[in-house]
Amino acid sequence: MAYTAPMKDTARRYTLLPAVLIALGLSIMAATAAFAGWLEHGPAILLSLAESGMAWCF
């Protein structure tokens, strides 16, 4: 039993690592898309907030 315990920890680490990398990659892609959207539509968002008086809240 003492010999198989380290192998179980290693197996769990190698199955958890791809899931963490996939989640990290998806979050980076989402942040990049949000930033690109802000660059594309930023002036329109700011003008619409200014027209409604919400620009000073952000």
C-alpha cells in the first residue's frame, strides 16, 4: 500500500493539470474578447453612458 500511494497522487496531478490549463486558456480567451470588444465599441459605450448620466459612476 505504501508504494501505490505516491502513484495515485501523481495520477491525480496529471489529470487535474489539463483541466486547469483548459480553464485558464478559456478565461484568457474571454478576457481578450472583452478587451477587443471594449476597444471596438468603447466610444459608443462612453457616449451612451454620458447621455444617460451614468458616466460618472464608472
